[in-house]
Amino acid sequence: MKLGRYNWDLPVFLAPMAGVTDKAFRETVRLVGGKYTVTEMISAKALNYQNCHTLHMLEIKDETEPRIVQLFGSDPDNMAQAAKLAESLGADVLDINMGCPTPKIVKNREGAALLRDPSLATKIAAAVVQAVNLPVTVKIRLGWTKKEIIAAELANRLESVGVSMITVHARTREQFYAGQAEWEWIRRVKEITNVPVIGNGDITNPEQALQMIEQTGCDGVMIGRGALGNPWLIPQIQHYLKFKKLLSQPALKDRITMVLQHFEYLIEYKGNRIGLNEMRKHAAWYVKGFKNAAALRNRIMQTRDIMEMKDLFCRIADKN
């Protein structure tokens, strides 16, 4: 598939996840072999106000291309202004969030709320496309509820105003992350659009990724919760799609080495206090499947400083 100046063969994207896909996690995914990552969703309003925290989230110029930035907002002019700023800060691709289901987002007519207002959603996409010289993509859900599925209609509208790629999370807003993703709708969107369509939802192993592509004809996949504590899943899927062979799981010591590297990135980009707080969350995901994982998670949450966290994982490595 082609997106702007990029030519990708069945790309595997790390999905944008608020509070998760920060610079430290994106660098970790790249370090293990992932190629395509997306920033956390960035508030257009906060970016335009030059909010310090938001600008820090967009320190991306030293990252490997493609640098994909996701924006969210409800005002076309505001989104266009933010898109220009993101472009100036190093974005190579701009993605628009039309799928976030959280109440604090939808109450402001942002994220998944746009599924209930396809006219506004289309105006926002058009404004962003016209504002920048970059490919503009959109991530959507199926609709607000199962009785209000508009994915195909919205995809047509978005394509008509110049959107270059559409990612479909095959759930409604009403579902949040529960229930089963309905891949059939990804197929329907793919059949009625001419732009690349990326499938998202319920992929936790390489075989499921291939199954989605075979069932829907989508041009690539996006991995969200399956990558939590498992950044290796992204390159494992890439390898499987290309060679139809499974890569072996990393050894425990290799996993711990990567945990500690992720921790170093967090400290570098966010400082000791925030880095430790953020790492507790990630470390709890990393130890899933470890022996005595529940006890380990309790110890992780009780760590008081950087060295205590590092020592904990070093001791785990030494015992295995």
C-alpha cells in the first residue's frame, strides 16, 4: 500500500493509546523491530494553546520515520491550526481520532462522539487535509451503537475529502473494549473504499492478524492492547505476515533486559518521579505470564524508587 511518499507491504501499526504510547514505549517497540507507531492522541486545543505538556508529547524530530501524530478535537479550524503546528514539529503523517470512547472526550463532541455527527467529522477531516502537505488518516469505530453503525458511510465521506487511509476499530462506542470485534464491517469498509483500510480489534497473536487480513482484505493491521507488556508482538506479526513462520518468544532474560531499557527511556524522557510511576504500570503488564505474577505485581506497585524497581527485575533475571 502507498501512503504519501511511503510504500508499505502489509504494515503492522502500534495503535495510539492514551497514557501508553508515549515516546518511551514507541522507542521500545522500534528497538525490538516494530516499524510503525502512532503517538498518544494529542488535543488540538491544548496544542494551539502551546501547552507545555502537550508540546513535550510532540518532541518527535529525532524519531525514526514515519512519525505519525494523532490529533483529536471538535472544531475544524482548531484542528487545521493544530495540524499545521504538528507538521512544523516533525509529523510525517497526521491521524485524526474519531474513535476514543472515554466520557471526558465524547462529552466535548470529540473522539467517538463524531460518529454521531458525520457532517462535522467530514468537515474536520477536510480542514486538516487542506491545511497540511502530509497524508491525513482517520481512526474510526463502527458507530455509536449497533443500531447506529455508520462506518461505511463515514469512510466514503472521509475518502471524498482527501483522507489517505482509514483505520477501523471493529467495535462500537457503546462496546468500549468489551465483547467481540466484528471484523465483517472492516471487510465492508474495504469493499466500498479506494484508500487503504487498516483493521483493528482482537488481535493478540500473529495468526489472528493473518486471519483478519484473509477475512476482510484489509491492507494492514493495528495492534492495541495486545502489545501491552509485549512489544515483541508487533515484529512477530510483521515476520509472520511476510514469511508465514512464527518467531520464537524472547527468553526471560531478554524480556527483562527490554523492561530495564524501557525504564531507562522513561527516566530519560520524563524524569525519575514520573518515570517510576509510569514504569509501575508497564512493569505490571510485562510480568504477565511470569511465575508468581500476582505477587510480583504487588511488589512492583510498592517500589519506592528507581533502584528498587531495577533491583527487583535484576533479581528475577538472576533466579532464572
